[in-house]
Amino acid sequence: SSAAASPPQPQQETGVETPLRADAPAVPQCVTRGIGRPETALGVEKGLYRGREAYLVVLPHAHDTARVTAYIVDAACATLRTA
């Protein structure tokens, strides 16, 4: 009979703070409004998604601190100008 192996656990360092990415772009207000959550993003990256400029925004999971929630939001609102 074989014993079930437990999944590997993440390593934790105490007393060490490392920023995720100091050069990460700021989240435009229209993207934050589109997501509908006021939390500070854990990570942000601007890039292409299916051929369109978009923001990947990673936020803490609403109920589980061991998880995150990722949003991909079209970047068009950040480049549109109102007259």
C-alpha cells in the first residue's frame, strides 16, 4: 500500500519584504472601476490579450488569503479622451 504524498508547501522567509515589481504600471481609475474592487493590486502588467491592449491586475482573493484573483481588463478606457 502506498501512502499519499502531501503537496509541497510554499517556503516562507520571515523578516524579509520584497516588492513585487517597483516598475509595475499604475492601475488606471477606469480599470479599477471596471473591476469594482478598491483593494491595492498585488501585481499589474500591461500587455496584449487576444490582440488588444489590456491590463492584468492581480488582487487578493476576497475570502481566502492563500489565493489571488486575476482580472484581464481592456486598456481602451485608459487611452480614450473625452471632449
